[in-house]
Amino acid sequence: MTLPAPDPEELVAQSGAAEVAGPAPTPPSGIPGWLVVSIATLAVIGVAVAEVLLEERIGLWTGIALVGVGVVAPLVTRHGDRSLPAMMPPLAFLAAVLVAGQALVEPTGGSWRTRQAVMIVETLGTNAPWVIAATALSVTIATVGHLADRRRRRRSG
């Protein structure tokens, strides 16, 4: 003995859900924050590797790439994830230094840890203005975006 399948339209009409649900919510616009941060970090690492191979240092081109992705990332990220790219520049630069900087480590001059620490401090120290500028721009753009979203919600609601 089988029971007949219920009619979906009849179930909706009985529950009254059609009136309560309203229009379907629009999907969030923009790229998810985790994807933007991943792509931006990989881009900075790629530029740093190229700069180390061509110029045997991490500097100008990596800094320009960091500021570039620091500006673009919060602009293309979906609204709810804007704070993620704001935190990305220092972490992306550190990842680039740890990956590309291995070619800059002196083969002699102390233990492996000491040589790594010297390379990291020297590279981050000389490139601190780039990291600070990229972070400041990302935080500013993300904050302005959050404020604009809040203002838009107040006007519409």
C-alpha cells in the first residue's frame, strides 16, 4: 500500500509560507574574502619570487604589488568579508618573505634559525613603509565600504 505524494502547491497554500517568505534574497555580490586573500597573497609571493630571481632582493616591485592588491582586494570582496583583505597585506608580505627570501639567506653566519631571523628582520625592516601603506589603504577602503553599506541599509530600511 502506497500513499499518494502530497502536492507541493497545496502544502504551501496550507502553511501560508508563500505570504511570509516574500521575495528570495539576492545573493551577495563580490568575491568571497578567503578567495581574494588567497589570490592576493599568491600574487605577492609570485612577484617577490620574480624579484629575487631577477634582482636578488625583495623591494620595490614586491612593495608596489602589495599596495596594488591592498587597494584592489577590499574593492572586489563581497560586502560581509571586507575586513579580511584589510588584514591581508602584512600576512601576504610575511608569506612572500618566508617563501622568496629563502634565496637571500646567507649560507654561513650562524645557525639556521639565526640566518632566517636576520633575513626576515632585514627584509621586513627595509620594506616596512610598503607594508604600512598597503595596510592603511586596505583598512581605509574596507572602513569606507562598511560605512557606505551601513548608510545604504539605513536609507532602504
